[in-house]
Amino acid sequence: MEDSFLSEFKKRNYFNQCTNSDELEQLMNKNKIRAYIGFDCTSSSLHVGSLLQIMCLRLLQKYGHQPIVLLGGGTTRIGDPSGKEVTRKILSEKVIEKNIKNIEKVFKIFLKTKNKKTKPIFVNNYKWLEKLNYIKFLREIGKHFTINKMLSFDSVKMRLEREQSLSYMEFNYMILQAYDFLELNKNKNCLMQIGGSDQWGNIVNGVELIKRYSNKQVFGLTTPLITLASGSKMGKSEKGAVWLDKKLLSAYDYWQFWRNTDDRDVLRFLQMFTDLSLEKIKETKNENINQLKIILANEATSMLHGKTAAVKAKQTAKNTFEKKSVGIDLPTLVLKKKQVINGINIIELVTSANLSNSRSEVRRMIKNKGIKVNNETIESDKFSISLNNFSQENFLKLSHGKKHHVIVKII
């Protein structure tokens, strides 16, 4: 039997819950549908924590379905309380609009845009939310929601149980998300919403609202929360968020993030975050674990930054770790010559190179023999970098442990 969207969705471990799995399977096998995922616009880019949702959109396209990308210009003005212990900072409208433009560029890298039937439809929910008449909205939409049920959802219940404040603005978020689904169903014939497991309550609200308002059947589908084998939430590394934007994170650092995957996560991540066929992954699963990590890093980096950048990152890593030389793709810190003539303290250099944000942390690194300059261990936090530490080409290599390196250049 040939794979379908939902069968591959399950095989790649994307599946968590569905409002009606059997009927959805039948519908998607018979017709090509539109499905949407909503994204917050609270940052200027998405990070790797959003990658699973992007892979779901890619899978929709693979099977001839059309993804709708909802960029929450309206709901970002309010803030989703799901999984949050405090009220989100309210952003200015100018910042939100700028974020939307930047995030849209990320999707245009991951999603195919040439086929009219499957190219992504971009929508901003501010378009309809800003026009809402409050009285009319309460009469037509609000009547379908009960306070009893709204209080039962985890996003609300957890905040109240902990006696943490929940603003009336945030409390309304779930109604607005349900209304988004209704709008997309009416105007774009959208039949499914996909989201993370923390969105289950909000998604079910939308499914039920459409049933009550329009007497139509639509579907909700959720993905699991991705945690690492270590138990931590996916999305960040030691150095901070793993951004899907080369302006915020270099292709080399992105490659390194995947190369440094815990052994226990490698096969799972090959299934979830690459386009490799499940058969191919099965064939290669018995290879050396480090080789599998390189395959993962190459595939994931190629998807975002292109194959050339992935090859370059791999070569840089090889030069840096195996040959102890300097790779051209390493992150770079540029200094002016006059800054170096008088000497730069090693702590200042490490923090300037973003290898650590804390001076006390740098001292601990040095004490634990974790900081090197040109592969030589620094023994004292009083060490000062001078022109003598730079090569004839006016650069040096600054390292934290075996995996984090920065080229420091003089101009």
C-alpha cells in the first residue's frame, strides 16, 4: 500500500492526537485539502523549536495538499498563554510587522513556491481581527464558548493553580484562535489545523466552533512536544536559541548544532528533520553513530542554508577538529589593531566573541582548562592577548572546549 500524508506523518513520529484520524485519512486520500499552522511573530525569526511544524507543511506539499501559513499579526498583539508562566511582553505594531516579513522569508526557503496547487498561502490574522466589532463578536462567536470549559484548559488552569496572573487579554486568546480557523474555513476552504500538543485545546475549540457555526466537519491534528534525550526542550543550545536565519546564526553553527546531537536522538531526528526516505534511514541506521550525525547535519543544513553551505560547514569542522587548523566558515570576531596593541584581557575577548555571556563563567572555563588560543590552553584569567598571538595573516583561533571556536581577526 502506498504511503499517504497521515501514514507517513505517523511513521516519522509527528503524530500526537487527531480529532478523527480515520475520517481524516479517508478525506485526504480522496481529495487534496488545505491545512494551516499558526506561528507567533514575537521574534524576528523562528528557531529550531518551530522546525517540526515546518516539516509538517513540507509533508503536506509532498502529498499534493496546500499549506496555509498563518502569521499571527493579530494574536501576537495579545500573546498566547499556552506553556507560559507570565504574561508575554507586548510588542509594538511596527516590530510585529517587521517580524512577520522576516519570518515569511524563512518559509520561502523551506517550502516550494512554484506549483500553484501546493504553494503556501500566507495570511495575517490581523486582517480580520482588527475589524471585529466587539458586541457582534460576543453575540455571534462568544455564545459558543463557556467559561467552565475555558477554565479547564491547561494554559489557563496551570496559571490559576499557581496563582500566577492571567490577563483578560490572554484569556481571550483561545477564542481568537478558534475564530482564525473559522475565518480560514469560510474564506480559504481550510479543513485542518495542525499544531503542537500544547495547542490541542485551542484547536479543538476551533473544530467545535465551526461545527456549531457552520455545521461543517473540520479536523485538528497535533504533534508531540519534542524533548531531547537529556530531558531538555528542543530549540536551544549552550550558546542560545538555534535560529533559522543566517543573520542570527551562521550555517556553521547550525551544522554544529545537528552534529552535536545526543547519540540517543540521532535516528529519531533523521526521521523527523530530514527528507531522507524512511527506507534510506533504515538502511543506514547501523552505520557508525558519528557518520549518522554528519548525515543529519548535512541534510538539515542543506535544507535551510543550501548544499554548498553544508559542505563548507563540514569541511570547516574537519579542518578545525581533525587538522587543528582554521576553517573559513567559523564565526568571526573583528578587532581594530589599536585595540590589540595595548593588550586585551582573555575574559573580555571570550565574552566579546560570544563564547560566554558571563565573566564569572569565563573564569570557571579557564580554571577547568576549557579556553584555548591557537590550540594552547590558557592557564590564567589575567592572560592578555597581544599582537604576538596573531599569525602573519592577522588572525588567531579562540576555542571553548572541543566544539566552540571563533576566528579573531585584526583589521
